[in-house]
Amino acid sequence: MLKRKAITSFVLAAILLTAVGCGQKNSADSTDKQGADASQPAKTEQKMYKIGISQIVEHPSLDATRQGFIAALKDAGITEGTNLKIDYNNAQGDQTNNLSIAQKFASSDNDLIYAIATPSAQAVVQQVKKTPVLFAAVTDPLSAKVVSNLDKPGGNVSGASDTNPEAITKLMDFISSNFPKVKNVGLVINEGEPNAVVMGKIAEDALAKHGIKLIKAPVTNTSEVKQAGQSLIGRVDALYITLDNTVVSGVDTLLQIAKDKHIPFFSSDRDTVEKGAFATFGFKYYDHGYQVGQMAVDILKNGKKPADMKVTVPDKLDLILNMKAAKDQGIEVTEAMKAIVKDKEKNIIQ
């Protein structure tokens, strides 16, 4: 009897030891699997950025400003269709549309708003109080009340002004020095655009120092530009336009007048010179937009705040001449004019 009990106890002990061993093996296997899983890199979803763009109207300078901005984002790895969604809105020059776009952005979940041109920037700044806002193609951010300080804007807004007052003064000096027969310069202007008013005043003051008078032909919309230009024929010796969105949108009619009547035509932007105006002191709006795009990258990727980002202005000004326009407008381009151009390869347009 005792012998049978001993055998039974031995068998039970053996079974128990086998079970414990299997348990330890299973536990080890489980630990190994967990360790292997833990060693695999965790999959993270790519950040999807959302940017709202408000543009007051379509014309070459503003379109180039938008394209440069998007290019800067792409170069930093923020690409539309991959990790970027753009809500692009064009007000078509209508202030009601402009306000509606800004109001929509105020309640959106965008990561950043980009406002192109003074009217767009003004509306967005009034409506959007939390989302970071960057502006471009704004002539005078202070007088437009887009920001209150250029060096430290504060709040949620910063960007780049497209005007260096020196560019206007240089252009007026150029007219005075190289066109001695010019006594009156005609300006087609929408005085409802603050940027146009500011630039017109700078031009008027600069011309007055040379005894040249600025004669204005006011418009309220693009359809009036042609008639305003025609009203200046016989009254002026040259034409000039500012960064006036209303006027630039209808500039083709003014270019035709300048060609038909052999009137020298000067502008405040390179794009209009490339299109047919004779000269400006300026820069490329694509580069202007690219600069603001780099600011956007700093905000989106590096956590910078618009409040601490200085508002920039163009600092690389050069005389830009269109040689074909000169021929069309009856202008003799002298060696003295060409000598002013720093980058002759890029800025003397054949």
C-alpha cells in the first residue's frame, strides 16, 4: 500500500514539473513575441496641413505671389495633394465676396491663412483673431491697419509689404532725368484702394521736386480704366500706374493707348513691365510670395509666432526696362538708361 502511494506521488510530481516547465516556456515565448513587437517602429500618420488663401482679384502680380508662396511650402516638404490642403478663394474684385471669404475663414479649422493684397488682408485681419495670418502684396501695412508695428507686429498677423517707397522715388527721378520733355504724368487710380492712394502721394511729391505735375484720372472699377486712360490723352506726356488692383486688372487698355499714342508708360511692378510697360524699379512677385511662404514654413513646422516675425519689404531694387515696349511707345533707350540697370541679363527685357 505504501509502495503504491509512493509511486502515485512520484507520477503527480512529474506531471506538475512538466506543467511548470511548459508554462515557463510559453511565458518566455510570449515575452519574446512582445519584445519583437515592441522593437518595430510605430507607424505615425503624416501631418496634414490646411491653408486658406484669400486673393482680391486675378492679375499677374498677385497670381505670381500665390505661386511663389506655394513653391516655398513645396520646397520645405509641404506639398498640395500629399500633406497640404489649400482652400483658395478669389473675390474677383468684389468687396462683398472679400468679406464673405474672411468670415468663412474665421470659423474654419485652417492652420494658417494667407491674404494677398491690401483689401484681402484688411478683411481677414478684421475677422480672423486666432489662426495665424500672413499677408503679401500689401503696400502700407500700417496705414491699412493690418499691423500696428512692422518690427514686432504682435497678435496673429505678419507678412511682407510689396512696396519700398524708395522704388517710387527712384522711378520718378528716372523719368525726370531721362525724359526732359515730360511735364505732366497721368495716373489712372482707384482712390478707394488705400495702397494706390499712398503710392500716388509718394509719386506726386517726388515729381513735384522736379517741377512735374501728376494728373489723376479716377476710376471705381476695372471697366472704367480705358475711358480714364483716354481722358488723359493730350493732357499728359507719360503714364504711370501704382500697385492698384483695379487698374492693373485692366492694364491692357492702357498699354494699347500708350502704344497707339506713343506715350511712355511706367509702372510699379515688374509683371506689368513684362506685359508691355516700359520701366519700373522693382522685383519679382514670385520671389515676394516665396519669402512669405518661408515664413509660413517657420510657423507650421517650427512653431514660430507671427507676433514675433518682422514685416519685410523688398530690399533688392533694380531698374527694369522692356526694349520692345520702348519701340512701341517711341522711346529711345540711351546707354545712360541701360547703365542704371544692375542685372542687365535679367532686367533688360528684349
